[in-house]
Amino acid sequence: MTSIHEIQQVMYVETPHGDSTPLFLIDYGAHVNTVWVVANCKDGKIRHYDSNEIALTINHTLNINTGK
């Protein structure tokens, strides 16, 4: 069963096309990678990436990569 989750927390991810802000996660089940729907910070284009194509760069709420 497919499920879609809207990301309400502000975070940034590195993608093959540059830094982006995640909007949604699409989970197709245990046998397929989660798909991240992101908005590119430079050009605003919406793109889809498998979870193994991106990395979390900054998350202030969880203090991930904030330099603290």
C-alpha cells in the first residue's frame, strides 16, 4: 500500500541537482526505496529522488549538521 507523508518540518537535503527542501515522502512499501519529493533551492524545480540519492544537510530541530 502506498502512503504519502507531507513534511512539515523545515530541513535541507543535498541532491544530485543541489540543495533542496523536502516537501513529501512517498512510501511504496518494503521492497522499494522511499521517494522524496523536493523543491530545489536555486531554481524551484520539483524533483523526485530515491532515499539513497540524497543526504540530510541541516536540521535545526534535531541538531543535525548545524555546527554545534
